[in-house]
Amino acid sequence: MSENPVAPFLDRVILGDVLEVLRQLPDECIDISVTSPPYNKGENKKGWLVTSVRYDGASDKRAEEEYQAWQVEVLDEIWRATKPGGSLFYNHKLRWEQGVLYHPYAWVSRSRWVVRQEIIWDRMIAANIRGWRFWQVDERIYWLYKPDPGQPLPRALIGRELKPRHALLTSIWRFPPEREQPHPAPFPLALPLRAIYAVLDDEKEKVVLDPFCGSGTTLVAAKILGHHYIGIDISPTYVRWAEERLERWERELPAAHEEMALHVVRKTFAERKREGAFTGRYGPRRIVPAGEDEDAPSQLALWEEDEEGPSQLTLW
């Protein structure tokens, strides 16, 4: 039996240029990726929390057109290496430079990925508290999806449905950035852990990629959830930090358990609907004839709302 072509890359933090390493990965070997690239902030942005953001081993100061073209190239290489039906969670932010707003959707939408959802990360704190604009406490997380040609349309473009215990966490993720790691711009463990756990659920031994792995947060999340990881970074310092962090990954279990405890639903929407329980303002309602006990069996009415207000559709 021939060796799995991705095996030489598994459970490693690889030092190198992101595109050079990505091009070495076999086709369709990754199940899910979570990453946050350098934001091209120019290395001169100062604020309340940081004097400036400078990455070890890499420049964060490129011409904007060059930067966006580079990001599309990286996104497309990740797409090639991702299995059909796989996902990428891509964290970035809106940038405002000299009166011009740069939105990450501008280049994400030029990649080969299907944009499945735009998630708002409420960081709860602003790095810059000057008054040129309302303080920016949000970033974006794009859930990108690789269509599965083995599925019929439109299922091929939609993918699997999340389980209720994951979907209920909504499209606004609220937690502060990581403060315990020396990397200049780390996201918290909860972010990659939520993404990986929601998509893969209780599956194990899948392959998780972070091509800008920094201090290794995504890799630790993958290890905690029982998956293989592949990390890439151009900085020898960050590679060393990530490797050291992975050696003591068990120290981060309490934070992981805190996030995983949020993925709980006591009764699904379908179960509430079957039982006639409350499922929303115009969901199923019990009809109790005048003079009868409210606890007695009764019919159900399905309601919806249109321009003229709520209306009863059917009885059963």
C-alpha cells in the first residue's frame, strides 16, 4: 500500500513561504482551514493597545493591488488542496486608508471559493480610540466552501447543515483577542475551535490547515479536538513558539472546554415543532377552545406573516 501523500506534512509546523509550501501539498488533502493573514496595515498603525503591528520575518506593507492579488493566490492554493465539501474560515478586517475603505470581500469574492457566510467577530475592544470614525471593534470571518461535484445542485453549493448546537451560536462571535501570547495579532483559541468543532462536529483525525499559523492557535485547537494539523509560517520565531505551545497543549483545555460548553441545545427546533412548543413569533400555536382546559389536547395552527400581518395557514 502506498503512503498517504499528505502524511509527510501532518502534525508539523513548517517553516517557509506560504505559497511555496502550499504548492507542495497534494490536491484535495485538507478538510478545513482556519487562518488570519497579515492585514497589510502598513506597519505604522498605532493605537491604545499597540504601538505598531510588525511581524517577525515578513513585511506587512505592500501596494494594495499587489497585496490583494497575493491573497487571492493564497486562497486559490488552499482551495486546490482542500477536499470537495471542505471549508476555510478566513479572518480579516475592513481597513480605512486615507479616505478609502478596503473590504476583504473585494478579493475573497475573486477567489475560487463559494462564500457561505460572513461572520462578525466582535472583539469587544478597539485598538485605536481616535475619533475619525466610530471605534472599530469588529473583524470579519468568511466561511468559504469548496463545492462538492459529487452532490447534485444546489446541494453541491450548499454543503451539509450544521447541527443545532453549533448553529445557535449565531453569526456574531463575541470574544476578545488573545492576550497571553507574544504574537502581535493572535485570535483567541475559541475562534478556530468554534469553526472546527461546528463543521466537523465529533469527527476525529481530519486534517486542519493554518497557512499563517503564527503562535499556533489553530493547531492547538485541532489537537484538542483530535485532528491532525499542518501549520505554515515564514518566521522561525513563530514556528518555535507554535511548537513549544503544542508541547504543552493540555494547559489550554480549560479554555477549550469553556467554548465547547456553549455548543449545547436542549431541544431542537424540529422537536419543539413536533411537540407544538414555541418555535418563534409565528410558529405553531395551540388552539384552546373557550371553556376548555389549556392542558387538554388540542389542534395546532401554523402561522406566517405577510404584508397584511400574521395569518393562519393550516390546522392539524
